[in-house]
Amino acid sequence: MGEFYKIVFIGSGNVAYHFSLELYKKGHKIIQIFSHNEKTAKELALKVNSEYQTDINAINKNADIYIISIPDDKISEICLKLNLVDKLVLHTSGLKEMEILHNSSENIGIIYPLQTLTKNKPANLSKAPICIEANNEINLRKVKSLAESISSNVIEITSQQRKIIHLAAVFACNFTTRMYAIAYDLLKKENIDFKILIPLIEETAMNAQYGDPAILQTGPAKRNDINTIREHQLLLSDKPDYKNIYTFITENILKQNIH
Amino acid sequence: MGEFYKIVFIGSGNVAYHFSLELYKKGHKIIQIFSHNEKTAKELALKVNSEYQTDINAINKNADIYIISIPDDKISEICLKLNLVDKLVLHTSGLKEMEILHNSSENIGIIYPLQTLTKNKPANLSKAPICIEANNEINLRKVKSLAESISSNVIEITSQQRKIIHLAAVFACNFTTRMYAIAYDLLKKENIDFKILIPLIEETAMNAQYGDPAILQTGPAKRNDINTIREHQLLLSDKPDYKNIYTFITENILKQNIH
């Protein structure tokens, strides 16, 4: 394990929550949680033995590292107000380029966790890929040391690659979660416990390890089974949103069959 | 474990393949594989020490149980040709009613595996739900005994419930597999190894155990992060199919935020 750092978090959402808890647990000192949301800032500060702040002008200037973990479209704006000169400033966004941090400091980098994190449940970060980047070797070494106290799976990734990884993660995580939620909703209407699908969901996820997931595609679309597809569309006739999603993904699978 | 049966399989696709292998392994006697596809019939027959047949008029009439595992829209047609009088005839379809088997015999039932099965890889059936149904108690007992030699998770399910479970499974399995495949394709173009997504995919699937998956929804749509959504749509501008899927699922998640 590397050095211990004094850290200020800017933001108190899902990523700030799990990162600060994890870093605190590993011996780093969280000296301030800044957020416009006083309630979540206070709650998080309590958990990591830190003070909290809602006034951007009262940001503590004595930290080693500042981690900005706020909505993407607010990062540039807050950087203009930070004035951290040569402190190391990181953001945790999957999409935004590292360079947008340059308004806040000359030492900048990225620490992006490729994991789904919500306050509703404990994080599973120890093996999650943490994508890092920095504007020079010294900063990269610091970010790496920090990231390694969160996960054993730290990877250097460019801003361009990170953007695509983030987009791919939306399909592989956010959209599959929505598919599960639609399945849950369909079953609920028939009083069928969603748990019946768990072995199937687990097997489907496990299958992803075998390489190109297209090889293990199954189901009516894969079989060109147009009658089943029509019956499914009929079953969804009172759910136009689900029917549209069903139809678009099905057509996309049918197209793969031709190639 | 119950009785051992003499079984004829009608079909040599993914389900017939894994069911016959599993039943053979557990001591049942597979006496015939019937299929119009001589190649797959022969291959499977070899594996389960059975004979094979491509002529429907030469179906062996001495089995205890006949398992029809062919495309849904072919089941009714083949039943008319079977003439099995009082033999127990089952099908493995998620969608089709049990009653369509009545043209083949007076003793009928369902044995539907809620699992993704392809010949490309070993099946994981031992804990997969097997949905069963039969037209009387005696037949139900037989189907149950047969199904229990495949899985410890045998559930009695009506044809109406099975239809909805099958539809839900298309979302939870087939469509998530397509989401993984799209993610794979996006990463491949940037020379990024798909393995980077495996911890995220596993965590997302694990999360489904916690109840309504909508509670653990994350991502730009969940955050109403319209700028990120626009940037993602821009990244997908040369992939209109992916962009459409992205847009439809995103809009569906955005709608949930309002409720």
C-alpha cells in the first residue's frame, strides 16, 4: 500500500459516498465533504469522520487530493471557482475529458470506477476496474497509489477509451438492469415471484466470460421464430413502451442472423 | 430419485441436446432421437447411446415418455402424425399451451427449462427452474419425477403463467445477452478487451437478487443527465440501430423517474 493522503470530496452522490467510505476505511484522511446538498454532505461527513461544507469559497485548501464527483455538466463550472493552483484534482466521470480540470489546477487526473454504485447497497469495489489517467508521471503514480487502496484492478485508460467504456457500460449494466426491471414488472402482474429468473440471470451473466456474447445468443429472435415474436408482441399490446423495446432489440438480433 | 423411463426425443436442437444428455446421465434410457436433421440427430444419438430416425412413421412406439422439443410452430403439425394413443407426451416450449398435444395422446404435459441452453457450452441445469404441468395427477407425478432427475428446482406452473415467464425471460436473458454483445462490439472497435466489463456485469446480475431491479437502476438516464445522453447518442451516430435501442431504453428509464 502506498502513501496516505488528505482528501477533499466535491460531491456527496453515489460515487463520492462509496469512494470516501472506502478510502477512509483504508487509512486516508477525508478532511472535507463539499456539496450543495447539505443533508447528504452532512450524512456522509459523519460516516467518514470529516467536516462538511456547502459554500464553495470555504473549500479547505490543505488537502493533497481533491476528488470531484458531481454531475458531468457541473464539473467545468465548479473548476472555475476552485483555484487550487498545484493541488492534485481528479474527477470520477466516465465521459468527461481530463483537460476540463485544467481551470482548477495544473495537476490533474481521472479516477473512474467501472462499477454500479448506489447508496442503497454495499459497494463491490475490491475487484472492479478503476480507470485512471493523469497529466504527468508523478501525478499518475499518486492516482495509481490512491486507486490501489480501493481496488486491485487499476488500469491506465485514455479519455477517449474511457468514453467508449462508459457507453458500453450503459448497455451492459444500466440497460440490462432495465431489462430485469421490465421482467419483474411483467411477472408481478401475474403474481409470479421474480426470483424464478435468478438462475437464468446469473447464467446469462456468467456466459459473458466466454468471449463474444453474440455466440451465446438464444431465444425466439435468434431462432427466427416469427410466430413467437408475434405472440410476444400481442402479449405486450397494452404496454406500448415494452413492445417498442421488444421490437427494436428483436429486429437487431434478427439482423445479426443474416450476417 | 424416482423411476427410470424409456424416452423418445422428437427434436435434436439445444433443449433436446441438453435434456437428453442429462437424462441419459441420470440412468434413463433414450431409445430414439427423431429429427428431420439427420446430422444433429445422429450426433446426439451417439452421445446418448440411442438410435436415431428421420422418418416420422418409424417413431418407436415402445417408450414411456415422448419429449417434443422442436420449433413452436411445428408442434401441432407433428402431433397429428404421432398417434401415440395413451403414451405420455410432453413438450418443452415456453409459449405453447399444453392442450396442443392432445392430437398425439390423451396423456400430456409440459417440461419447460427456464435456462439458456446452447450446444456451444455445458448446461447449468441442476438448479434451473423446470416448469411442469400435466393433464392429471398421475401424469404430473411422472413429469415431476422426470424433471427432478434434471434439477432440484421443479415448479408446477400453468400454461398462462409459463407464457409470461417465457416473455420475461426474453427480456432478462436474450435481451441482456444482446446488450452485452453491443457492448462487446463497441469496445472491439477501440481495441478494448470486453473482460473489463465482467465485474460490472456480474455485480449487475447479483443485484437482481435484491428485489425490484428498478431500485438499483443507475446511469445517465436515471440521473436525468440529458447532456451525457446526447453525447452518447452522438457517439452512436454511425450505428443507427444501437442509437435507436439506446434512445428507446433511455426514454423508458426517464419515464420511470417521473413516477
